[in-house]
Amino acid sequence: MKKVALITGASSGIGESAAILLQNAGFKVYGAARRVEKMKDLESKGISTIALDITKDVSVENCVNTILEKEGRIDVLVNNAGYGSYGAVEDVPMEEARRQFDVNIFGLARLTQLVLPKMREHQFGKIVNISSMGGKVYTPFGAWYHATKHALEGWSDSLRLEVKPFGIDVVVVEPGGIKTPWGIIAAENLKKTSGNGAYAEQANKTAEGTIKMYSSNQLTKPEAIGKVILKAVTARKPKRRYVKGFGAKPALFIRKWFGDAVYEKAIQSMA
């Protein structure tokens, strides 16, 4: 019997890559995203697609119930949907801050709650949470984004201990710089939020640097993270964490072994 996998944020980037790789590896894959029309390429490869707005409880419930009605199980959940809201803390409206948590944490958590009962019933499950190197480090203007990813790290660790007795693994993937639209969108949002006013000089400089980086060829391709996800869900005993992508290991190494002061100097020198 094929294992059934649900992958959120499957319309592009890491989610799209993971969906294709898991499908090719023999999984029955459901790719979920807000805009189903953006997943036509997945459909052409035999991957089932389903509408999902992670911020709406009804949408989340409909997504899970639809799959369970058809398949009777969800064995693998890849929580990949998310975005980066950038701007100075003083400038970001609290409504936007809450939306960042709704997408990156609370929607993910609700989806996981709904998937867990069947995993427990079958005494098997793989939950892969796509965090970021930003869940272990920090940068200026990314306070709310980093807050969600730091929260996801701790949430995942607690969940892992709770569900281990039921044969369920919880894995955290911490990508570095990945060649997706994420960085350009975050940079444009930063300019819109803090491109004028007290933080304008540093914010615009940071945004332009981000756009330059995400327009270059030095970033890691999404397929590399897709392969990490495939490795995690097929391993009998997966690691608790996987780190992959441009800049991730050096950044984590510097902060861990040299401390915050050295790490902050390195970040400021790049600004």
C-alpha cells in the first residue's frame, strides 16, 4: 500500500520539488496551496492537488477530511507553507504580525492536530516542519519572521516527545538561502513597510542586498531541500534536524561557537 503524503505550499519552490520527488519515490502525494491553478504542472505528473488556505480553519478541515475520505490515511505531512514578513518592529502593523503567526505557526499547528489521530491509529507518521536557519539565528527587520521560526523549533521539539510513543517522527528542516521567490517578496515587503521614515536608510540597503542575492545564482536550488525531505520521510530513524542550503551551516556555526557578539558583527558587516 502506498504511503499518503500531504505537502503544503506545493505551488512552487520547495513544496513543488518535494511533491515531485515523493511522487517519483512511490508515495501517493497531495499537493496543497491556496491557488490550485498554480499546480497544473503537478497535476500533469499525476499528483493530486487540493485547495488549502492555512489561515482558515474551514479550509484546513476540508483539506484533511477530503484526503481521509479518499485514502483513509495520511502517513506523511510536510508543513512547508509560509512566508517572510519583513519590516522594522516599530513599523510593522500588529495585524500583519498576527498574520505572520497565523500562516507560519497556527495554521500549521491546526493542520497537524487534524492529521495526528489517523497517524496514531496506524502507529505510523512522519511530520516534517520546514523551519529555516532563521529559526536559530536572526537578522535586522526580520523580527516577526524569526519569531515564528524560533517558535516552530520549540513547538516541533515538544511535539516530537509527545508523539514518539505512537510511532510518529517529527523532523525539522532548516534551509539556508534557497532560489525561490521568497527573498524578493520579503525584500519588497521590507521596502514597503520601512522604506521611508526612521529606518529607511538601513531598510532600503538591506532590501537591495536581498534582491541582489536572490537574483544571483549562488543560492541553493529548491530540489536540494526536496531531497532532504525525501530522505527524512523514508529513513527508518530520521534525524531530528536537517540543515541544508546557502549560508545555513556557516551562520549556525558562528553563532553556536563564537556567540552572539561575533555573529552580530558578521551580520552587520554584510549589511
